[in-house]
Amino acid sequence: MWASEAAEAVSAAQAAQPAWAMMGLLARRVCLSGLADALDRYTGHFAKMLSKECGFDEAHATAEVVDAVAALRGAAVGETGVFALVLDASRPLAGLAEAIAPALMAGATVVVKPSLKAPATVYALCELSGRAEWPAGVLNLMQGDTAAIAGLCASGIDRLVYAGQASLGVQVGAIAEAAGTPFEMKTA
């Protein structure tokens, strides 16, 4: 089940990557800024979602949204390719933005696999990218457990990135290593 979903998500990212990279740095910056502006307009909505999903108090949830907006607006240029991002529930929005923004600036496309404890916030951000008129396939969402992560690794991604607590990152890294997929861990 997860293998076919992973293959579909990675295929969409692979198909979108050449055109996204060819858009040029300025056009990609405009896309990220547009998403940041949209997220900023919905700060209250996203903060409520984070409070409900993750148990954050209002100040913490609002700070998470503000950090995500800042990451999208201030992204440096990272590495390109097609990569998957696995998130835990500790920073589902800011951790996502901080991890993907540099890659997106470089022309990479991304498949995001959020925590099963905080999927709605990530889903809403992916939906918002569509409303901000991002090209299809640039930012893709996949739900699932460790089998989904293994499916992503088996689907030909260039790199697997984990953002969150180190204890879970070690498990994710072991899955990537077993598949021979380059792995990067960004701990909270």
C-alpha cells in the first residue's frame, strides 16, 4: 500500500523538478514569498490547528507560525534534486519550512511525510501552496508510518531529510541506510 503511494508522490516530484529548477531563482523566491504571505494571513487559523493537534499553547503555536513564515521569506539556497522530508510533531510547521525552503530555492522538489500526530497542519500548508499557485508536483504530501518512509526510499529520491527529535531520527536514518538513500538529520 505505502509503496505505491510513495512511488506516486515521488513520481510527481520528479516530473515537476526540471521545470521548477528552470523557473529561475527569482521566480522561486516569489513563490516562497507568496506562500509566506498566505501563511501570514492565516496565522490565527494555523495557530489554532497547532494547538489542537500538538497541544501547543496559543503563544507557542503562534510563534511556530511566525517562525515558518520567516523561514519561507528568508531562505538561502540549498541543494537541488528530489527529496523526502519526514517530520515529527515537535515543530510540524516551522521545522517543515526551515527544512524545505532552502531546497525549494535551489530548484528541488519535495515529498513531505508528516507525523501521524500532526498531519492536518502540514496538509493545510500543502493546500495553501496550491492556492498560492505553485506548480503541481513541487510540494507533495504523503501520510503513513515507517513503511511509508521505506517506500519513499525505494522510490528513487535523491535524499531523505528528517526534522525533529533525535531519538526518532535515528530510526528514520536506519531505514534510509538500509535502502542506500543519503540521509540528513535536522534535530530540534
